[in-house]
Amino acid sequence: MIKSELILRIAAQNPHLYRKDVEAVVDAILGRISDGLLAGDRVELRRFGTLWVRERGARVARNPKTGTQVSVAEKKNITFKPSKGMRACLNRSPSTGEPMWAAEPFRLPRLSQRRPRDLRSSAPTC
């Protein structure tokens, strides 16, 4: 799924919102995530996963074609670790539809169905 498809799906699930408003919200959320990562912060999205920046030090590598040694400068990479619920959904058995391990499956509640009580106490489901 690309960003434009995400915007269209959110707009379709929430017909009372204009597409340009949904696009502004998605841009704002992605912008805040990017700002946090650029600042070196860890970004945690509950029921989805965690993003953080991991530094790889400088090293000496080998060119596979010629075999010569090449120095590689240090880099920063974004690392993602999915939440338990997300991993459970990804690892569901295709034949039975049941999770392969004993964790609760993952499902985000629809925006129109969210209530503060639901967000605190509900377990994620697929």
C-alpha cells in the first residue's frame, strides 16, 4: 500500500471527512514520525510497532566482483520491530486462520468506534 491508497481507504471509511483533510492528517502524522527519527528519538506506535535509528559503524568491505577491499563509511538505518499483536497476525496459520502462538491477534478499532474506554482495555484482534 502506498500513501495515496492509505489516504483513499481512510477517506472511504470516514465519508464525513474530505480527502484533502485526510491527506493533511496523514502528512502531519508521517511528518512527526520523520521529525522524531531525525532527532534520534524512538517512535512507538502502540499495537503496531516501534521505529528507531540504528547506527552502523565504518567498516572494511569486499567488492564481490573484483575482490578488492573497500572502506564503507558509517551509516544510520531505520529499524522497525512489530508489536506482539502485529506479529501474531502475520504468523497466523493460513489453513485454520488461527494464530500460530498464543497471543491476541491484531486489529485497530475503526475511528468511528473508538472510545477512551475501548482504547485502554480492549485487546487487539485480527
